[in-house]
Amino acid sequence: MSIRNHIFFYFMILFVLCSCNKDDVIEDKHPKPEIILDNETGVYTVKKDCELTISPQFKNLGDGIITWTLGKKIVCRTESFSTQWNELGEFYITIAAQNQYSRVQEEIRVDVIEKTPPVVELKIPSEGLKILIDQEFVFSPVYQYDTLEEFKVEWMINGKKVSNEKTYTWKPTSLGFYDFIIEARNIDGISRKEFKVEVVETMPYKVDFPKPYYMAETNTRYTFKDRPVFLIPNLSYFDTPSFEWQVDGEKVDNTEPFFKFTPVKSGMYTVSVIVTDGTTNNSVKADVMVDCVSASEGDRYRPASGSSRAEQNKVYEYLPAPGQFIGEPRDFTGNENTFADAIQWATARLNEKNYVSLGGFGGYIIVGFDHSIAARGLEYDFAIQGNAFGGADASGQSNEPGIVWVMQDVNGNGLPDDEWYELRGSETEKSGTIQNYWVTYYKPAPKRDVQWVDSEGKSGYVAYNIYHTQDYYYPNWMMNKESYTLYGTRLNARNTMDSGTGYWSNNPYDWGYADNIGTDNLAGADGYTGAGQRNGFKISNAMFSDLSPIKLEYIDFIKVQCGVNASSGRLGEISTEVFNFQDLFINP
């Protein structure tokens, strides 16, 4: 080969070597490890309290090292990672693989979601379910999550299996009590609905008219001339009721389940309702007295004086629903065994501007003032202090709305035994808002959940938790009652859980509710802790039970009632808290 050819060959080799990527050459000899996930998205979903196994493939690892890091902790060093997930939320895991030459890593996400075992809902009267002997009765529960895999139902009576159908038709032939169990299961778990049925010869139909508060002596209604009262009876055990109304024994042209009675002159009236069950044709009559007082609205007005207090001067009744703060030793003395004791406790708390919890849905407090609060047409007439707060992120919202009711002392006896008028709020007349809703709570065993049923046929419980360990969430002064029922207006729950953090947020309503960051929130509160949070209220928002407005010149009593029946996970039940009531026209 000539020198020229040697030089040409040399430069050709040099060109080839220089045009090669050095890393490619090394890669051929020392390849990087690879992690091939068994889920292309890198997102894994598992239900709470269940085990999840993640098994990616590892290539080019040799005798290298694998680490799985959750948060800042190494949780595994093998090719497959398996664990049970007990907390809700999103969790990020870094998988790292390292051989003697290089290191690679992949990040994956695990979403832990709630299990959805079946839910069985069956409407049961608060007094218990009763069925006529030798009559067919069809049980038609409502099931949730019945479309999941492996769903099935089993019915048992007195321990004996009787059906696997979703509904059950029963024709009892013997009188007495029967223990029913509906057991529903799906791939996520099992739930049981247990209840008693009494077989009777005749139904114990019951009709009565509610009292204005639990300890009121009578259910007599009071009004001024030409001001209507709305009469709505409570019914028990009626299947298809029809209604006939009478005033002083004379039938009136009304067959509705309520009666708008407007007396045109003062005097005492006897209003009667006759309720007939369409199935059995049995009828029950109930009377209520309506006292149309001779005084005028202006006669009953109590003007403020120079010594009048801006704040409430008396608690008339305190009846909370069961809840985690009821009987809490850090707040209660443990000696609140009567209504008088409870009123004394609540009075002291409000005077100190300390919170009074109303428990779950329907729990309430009634207060009065040493003067009438006038409707002055200003921005707001009175204020109620709560502890709602709102932050920039979803986990910083705490709103537990209380429905506000007002009353005038029509009969002038200084007691809240007249007509209650709900104040209109942003949720009035919206879908999901229920007027005349009720919940019956049942006395539990010590350190147990409080079971409830409601007017919509649903059931549930106020959960006992590890943060409040008193024996009972049921009020001490109601312990002589196996159950009690609370009434009021129920709002749709707005609480949500952040799937990323597992934190719950009790989101606000627009306006019209106590303990809520709405547009009626007054200035001066600590937005982070809720300290000093107040809502303003207008007497002009008062309305009759048919939601039509009533013009009140003043009010004498205020009631706040917890307006939501819901729970927010570890935060517990939604429970309105109140600290203080204030006439905004009088400087405190």
C-alpha cells in the first residue's frame, strides 16, 4: 500500500471514530437499568383498608439496588411492593433502580378511595313499624351500590332466612314482635339493617299538633287579628291519609294536610282535623286551640331603655341533637341532668361568649332580650356570633349553618310559646332544602354511635370517635327518654373531601345562616380561627311556613337550629355553634 493510501485509510478510521457518540459506545457495554411499570399511567387505585401489590419489571439491573420511597421513608427494597392502605388520599412513591454504572427512577401515584359496601334504606316510623295481622305488607328498601360485583340480599325473621329478593312481601298470621334483618353485600363489604316489627290487630293511629318548644305546657297557638296561623299536624302510622278541617265544629273548605286559619276577630277558636287512613278507613280527630288576642302588635312592643342590654338576657331552652361536643368534659360539668341545669350552663357560656354546640341536625337554642328588637329597615337588625372561618385552600373552610327563627311575644306572657317564623336564606325554595324535616335519635349504649331515622326514610348514626371519649353523645337531661325527635328545615350538605389530602371542607352557603361565612358576614372576625365571626340578620326576611313573607315590626325571641344532617369524616358531625346574640341598634 502506498503512503498516500495509508494516510487515507488512517483518516477514514479517525472520521468514523469521531462521528460515533461516546455514550453510545459505553451504553453498549454498560446499559442503564430500566423500570417498566405494570400500569402504563403510573396511577394505581386501591380501596381503603385493602392491599395493593405493584410489580414492575426491572431490566439491566444485575445485582443492583431497588428502593421504594414513600414520602421520605424507604418502604421496600424488593422488585414487588405490597401493603395495606388505611388512609384516604393521594400518595406518591418513587421507585429507584441502580446498577454499578447508573441510576434511574420513576414516580407513581396511589389513590386510596372509600369502599362502597351496600347501603340499605327503609323508612321506619320513629314510634316503630307496625303491621296489621293477616294483611300483606311489602317491604321495599332502597339500596345503594347494588350494581357492584357480587351483590346479593338476604332477609331473616327471628333468625330464619326467608328471602333473597330485593323486596319482600310478608303476611303475618300471629300477633307479637318480630326481629328483621336485611343483609346486603357486594365485593366491598356487608351491611345489615336490623329492625323490629310489631304485628297488631288495629293500627295505633296518632294525630297531634306540635308545641312551640319541648318544655312548653300546651300547643295553643296565638296570633293577632287578621294574621294567619298555619296548622300542620304530626301523623303516625297513616298510609294514605285524607284530611277534613273544622273551626268550632263547622267544616271548612280545605282538604290539605295543613290549614291556613286567619281569625278576623279576637277570641278563642277550636280548630279540628279529622285524618282518615285510606287503607283501613279508620279516622282520628285532633284539636288545637287558637287564641286571637285582643291586643295589637304595637301593644306588645317593649321599647329599649337606657339600661337595656344589646345581648341576650335569657336562655329559654337548650336542646341539642347528639354530637361529639355534647357532654364533653372540657366544657360540661357533668351535672347537667335537667333542662334547668342545661339552661343554666348555656346561659353562662353565652354570657362569657363561649361556644354552645347544637349537636347534629335539629339541635336548637332559644334566647330572649330585655326589650323587643325593632325592624328598623337598616342593613341588619341583629347578629349571631359563631366560629365559621374560610381559608384560601379547601381544607380551610368551616361552615356549620344554623337556621334562624324569630318570634313575637303575642300573648305577652314572656315565654316563647307563640308563632315561630323562619328567616329566608339563600337556600330557601332550592332543590334539596326540606321544610318540616325531622330526625329521631335513639339513646345509645355507653361509648357507642347514636342511631337515627328521618322523615325521608333514611337512617344513620352520629359516629362516636377517638377525640371525644365521654360516655355519651346523647344529652344527659334526655337520658330518661329512649328517643327524641327534632324538627326543622334541612339544607343540602355542602361538605367535601379533598381526594389528594383526605381533608374535609365544610363549604359556605351564600347568606341567611348562623355560623357561616356568607355575604352577611360582619367585619371584625379572625378569618383563620373564626374568633369573633358574626352574621347579620334582617327581620324583614321572616316568612310563614308556606314561605310567603310576613311583615313583623319587631321580634322578642330568637331560635337557632342546626340545619344540616351530615358528617365530615374525622371532623365529626356538622354542628352549629353559637356564642352570642346581639341587637345591632344598641351599643354593647
